[in-house]
Amino acid sequence: MAEPVLVPIILGEDEVRTAEQLRATCHKLLDECAKVIVGQQAVLEQLLLAVLSRGHCLLVGVPGLAKTLMIRTLADGMNLTFNRVQFTPDLMPTDITGTEILYDDRATGQRGFRFVSGPIFSNIVLADEINRTPPKTQAALLEAMQERQVTVAGQRHKLPDPFFVLATQNPIEQEGTYPLPEAQQDRFMFNIRVDYPAEADECRIIEATTSPNKVQVERVISAPEILAMQELVLKVPAAAYVIRYAARLARSSRPEASEDSPAPDFIKKYVTFGAGPRAGQNLILAAKARAILYGRTYVAIDDVKSVAHPVLRHRIMTNYHAEAEGVTPDAIITRLIALLPRDER
């Protein structure tokens, strides 16, 4: 059976102009967010790339780094509905998805069940401290994140479009927490690490948050514009060698060696499970969005390298050797990028 022939995508003149407008709008949104968020430009950019790629994000960082504020500010800059869910140990799945209630119809005198939607029926859902709720409630997000729908009492209910789950997680507290299962972590396109700000930025944060001045973020993007942006991102061409590079980057993280993809020795030593095919998909999607954001209508290998850490760090499971020697998934990804050759053919 002959292999299917892939027709290369080339953006037309109208789409190139639309891409320029998209880029300008995205930079305006980042500028609006920078009015409130100081010194976290890379994090905001990665959040925006996920939005353009129809992906979900998990922000990991110690308390007090404005993870929740970043998500809220990004939502304020977009004319979308927004709900925040504070995850706690007693939170039930129906508290997120909604439930059916018995009601009386005063006009007819009949009784019936009516579905009352939960906070997940929003364009942007902030799942705050997602690791503080039990696995049963965490799993309630799985169908919503993957299928963009929820099923209650056998009835499917479509979620609004666009739809994003932006979750936060505290990595330092272990008591009363429930680590996310690997299957659910894989549903997140990005695992974004939020670090401490630089000294100058921290001084600006303290000054801004201890004064009476309040900054208003202008809404610069609507839901139809975001949907159009997402469609345009899908059309950005990625050459065969770029796709091959993304696939090899994901495949080289797996300790199981094969003839066409031998595993490096340090992967065999430190890694238990590597990234699956969804990693390669997300590498290319995020690289397409980054290409548009940086004013190009094609994907370069540097775009793939730039998004490799947030895409792969939660998909590489290290073993006790890595833990004993202090080898992190980020360090493994850096070594893989340095090792993998650029085959621009």
C-alpha cells in the first residue's frame, strides 16, 4: 500500500497579512499583561503560546510568585469568560462539572431534572492548587480537557469554545496534597516553571503592590479572534526536517532503544519512561504558534528547541539514579538538545 502524499502548506497573501495582525495583537496583549506582571515575560509568552495552540497549562512554583495573578491578568486582557476553582480536599467532581437538580415547573405543575452547569463551563478555568484535591476530583477534568465536554447523568454537555484549563501547583508542600497522575499531566501541553524574580523586578513588585495605584488591563482580544488565530496557527507550514527533529527529540527521551532511534546512555541510566507521541504533536503546535509570534510564517528548529522544556519536562519520568545524583528532567532535556543534530534537509 502506497504511503499518502502530504501536500505542503503555504500561507497565502491574505493569511500572511492576518498573521501580521495576529502578531501585533499578541504583543499588545503581552504589553497589557506587563502592566501588572513584572519580570515574568517568558511565562506569559508560554501561556499565550498555549492559548494559540488550544493547549492547557500547568504552572508550578512556590507560593507568592503571582501564578494566579498571571492567569487572571491574561484572562482580563481577553474578552472571555473566566472562572476560578480553588481545589481543596473536600471538593467533589460535581462541584466542577455541575449536576442535575429536581425542579418544579410552576406553569405546568410537573417535576423534572435540570442540569445546572458548574464553573468549568467557562472559556478560561483557573484550577488553583490542583494537587490539593483527591484523584477522583482531578479526574473530572480529564474528559473536559481532552474532549472539551462533560458527561453528567449520561448526557453530554459541550464546553464553550475556546476552552482552556490553566492550573497551578505548589511543589514544596507534601502534607495534604495529591500528586497529579502521569496520565493527567500528559493532558497539559505545557508544564511552566515559575521562578523567583530578579532583584530589580522584586523591588518593582513591592513598590507597585504597596501603593494605592491600580492598573487597569485593556481587553484586546475577543473569542472569535482567538478562534481565528488558532486556525491560522494550524496552517503554519512545518518542513519535514522540522517534524523529524521534533519526533527524534521526543523519541530520544525513551530508554527503550530501537534500530531507528537508539537511546543515549544517560537516558538509559536516568529515565524510567520517556515522552510519548503527544509530546511531538505539542512540540510542533507550540513551535507554529511561536513562529507567528516572532514574525515568521514557517517553523524553524529553534522554535522547537525554545518550547522543548515546558513540553517535555512533565513527560520524562526519572528514576532513583537521577534523584540520587540531582539530575532533573530539565537537565536531561538540555543534554538531548545539545546531542541531537540539526538535519535541515
